[in-house]
Amino acid sequence: ADPIQTKHFDFYNPVKAGITDLRVNDSVFQAVKDVEEDIMNWKFDTKLDLQSFHDTFLGERDIIKPLFSGIRNVTDSRKREYGTCLNSLEVLAKDTYNKNKA
């Protein structure tokens, strides 16, 4: 397995990553940026990589869903921006998966 992809499974344990307990606006937005970067850098060499991508970013216990709970830690003036970022992140994950699925 690619060492970079292996780290995702350790890092994206929501409790271990601290995603469910972010208190600072910048930390919440940085978590979204980190996930976006991981999506864009994912390597699709085998069907197993495609399945791992799906499980990590789109599955029932994916790493994007816990980020939505971070909205309560965002100031009111930035909640709309944060929601838009998360929606864009989901679209990016779905588009990336569909593009590589073909």
C-alpha cells in the first residue's frame, strides 16, 4: 500500500484527528483544506485504491461527515462560508470518485 494513503486511515479517525472537537475557526477551515488536498492527491492505481477512496471520503463512516459538526465552532459571520466549503468538498470527492471509476 502507498505509505501516504496508509496514513489517511490513522489520521482520519475523527476522534484521533480531533475533528469533532475543533474550537478555533482557522482550525476548522484548515481541516477542510487538508481533506481537500488529500482528495486531490489520492493515487488511483488499483480497484482497491478506488474502494479505499470511496470508504474514506464517501462511505458511511467517511471523514467528511464529522466536519459538518464543526460548524458549531465557527463564528456566525463565517458559517455560510464554512458550509459552502464543505459542500464543495463533497462535490469534489464525488466528482473525483466518478472520474476514476470509469
